[in-house]
Amino acid sequence: MPIARQMMVLLASASLGISAVTPTFAQNDASGVANAAAAGVAASSAKPTKAQRKEARKEARAKKNAELKKLEAAGYQPGRANDQNYPQDLQDAQKKAGIGQGASQ
């Protein structure tokens, strides 16, 4: 019976030791909560509004369409199905129009 008693004492002391340790991520004062709340407000105000996202999409679409028009004017034909010269044709048009990666490849 002494071994069983020693095991019980050992387990009890281990559980007390583990519960006495405070986690490192716990906040000790209310200022940590206030700082986290302030950071949340600041992060949410930096998020773009729906109108701003819509305007950014419109600008990106207009830029892509303008680039495609320049490429088509330089001889690129995107509608050709199964074009065996696809990458080279696009790169040549990019070099002519001075757009994108065509000049570096």
C-alpha cells in the first residue's frame, strides 16, 4: 500500500504544479484588452469599402482592356483557337507595343 500512496501523492503534487503555472498568453491587466480592442478598431477602419473595391476593379478592368487593345493593334489575335505559335505571337506583340514581359524574354 505504500507504493499506491506514493503514486497518489506524486500525481496530486504534479497536478497542483501544472495548475499553478499561468499561461504565457494570458493577459494580466485590463490594458491588454483595451489595446487589443483599439487595434481591432484600427484594423477594421483600414479595410476598403465596397465602393472603393468596386472602383479598384473598374480601374483594373479598364487597364487590362487598354492593354489588350494595344496588343491587338500590334498584331496579336487572342481569338485564334489552337494557335501553335501562341506564346511567341503574344511576346512579339508585347515587344511591339512595349508592354509587359515581352521585352525581357
